[in-house]
Amino acid sequence: MRRLVLLLPLNRAIRFGGAAGWVAYFALRRERRIALRNLEQALPEVSPTRQRRKLVREVFRNCGRGLAEVFWFPKYTKALVAERVSIVGSEHLLGAYARGQGFICLSAHFGNWELLGAYVAQVLGIPFGVVARDLKNPRVDELVRRNRQKMGINVIMRGKSGIAIYRRLGKGECVGILGDQDTRGEGIFVNFFGQLAYTQNGIGHLCVKTGADIIPIFIIRNPDKVTHTIYVEPPLRVERTGDHHRDVQEITQNFTKVIEGYVRRYPAQWMWFHRRWRRKPPADLARISTPQARST
């Protein structure tokens, strides 16, 4: 598929990816069922079933389009990235970088997040490291690593990332973290679409220990399907109480609330087929309503 995509002009490759995603919707029954179930739980207002299926089909098509763009990365140039991607709120990134203090770019498995990193690193010229894990398929893993290196993105492997992240933040660089999935490591339960979802709390620990800003940033595929817009939010502000556990909880709830807001606005651009509510909270915690995030 990658070889075929590289033979096509970019716009045709994206259309081909959308068609492949349409096929995947019917072929990947397990992922389709997970997505439909998640959507029904999180957005019950999306009904009837036919509307949910239509939305999930578009989720698969957008994933196919994004995969085609990733396959096409060897042909991307800085000029092409700047041509295909626009940005709103870049002053928040540039201001943080100019201050010389490291900061965290918070995003999600949303839109073409690989292209987001390429824009920050290449077009804005901000040193950008992304926290990632090894992929199960070694050939795909190698492909993704090569693409990221070409785009100027430094990869920080999860599990060995602690010291590397602190060093990058200490040098005033940006570290990108996707904070929207049920983490395999240390985490806490916070409110996500009205349900308790197990969420990584490493971002909160980093923020409390280093004082680094958390800047939410998301990339949206435009209605023309071939261009993108990056939206950068002001840094999250959470009043420090001196209680480390409470502060981490509040920070994690705040950034999760921001992610939820973008998913609500652009539901077809999030990966609904991840088992986000896979891990169930303890019975005593499930009876406690999760506090909503304080004003940011």
C-alpha cells in the first residue's frame, strides 16, 4: 500500500487512503464494534444507529487519509508542510519558546498528529520531542521512526523517557505528549464524557515538579480533506495548592476536559476504536463523582 501511495500525487493518495479507510470500516469488525459502543456511551445524542455508523465510517476514512499522508512523508518538504497546514494561536508556542522555559505540548490521537509535530519542528523551528512507545510491528515501527526523524521530530521512548524529558525541558525545548488513552503505566481516574477513565498522570507530575507550561494543541483536517489547521490554546493554568497529589489530579482533569471539548466539536477526527474506558474504577471510587476541572 505504501509503494502504491508513493506513486500517486498527494491529493490522489489522500483520496485513496479515504477509500481504504471505508473498506477497513467493513473489514475490521472488532474495531468497528468498539467505536460504535464508545460513541453510544460518550455521545448518546448521536442517534439513531444509522447516524453513529455514518460518523464511525468517517472516523475510519480519516484514519485512512492520515495513513496515506504518513506513507507520503518521504516526499514532504518544509514548504509543502507550510502549504498544507495553517495555524491559529502560534503565539502561545513561540512565546513559550522565546522565554527559554521548556513546555509540554498536549495533544491526542486526533487528526494527523504526525503532521502536527512536523509543522512545529520544521515550520516554526521549535525543537520538538515526542514521547512514543514501540509499535508491535517492527517494520511499521521503523517506518514511523524514519518519518519522524526526517521531519525533525526527536523520539523519546516511553519507559526510558524520564531523564530525557527533564533534559529537554531544562534546555527550553518542547515535549509532545498524547494524553487521551487508557495508559499501561501509572495513572489516575478522571472524568471523561461523564465516565471515569484511567488516564496517565505523568503530565501532571512533570508540570508540578518542573513548573513547565502545558499548551494544548490539536490538528484538524479541513472540509476539503487535504489541508489542515492547527489550533493552539493558551497554557493551562491550575492554582498550585502545595498538595502534590491534588495538584496532579486537577491538572490531569483539566487537560482531559480540553481533549473532550475538541472531541465533541470534531468527533469524526478522534480514534474512537481505542478501548478508552477499558479499565474499571474501584467500587469505592466509582461511587464518588469526579470533580470537574477548575477554571483555566
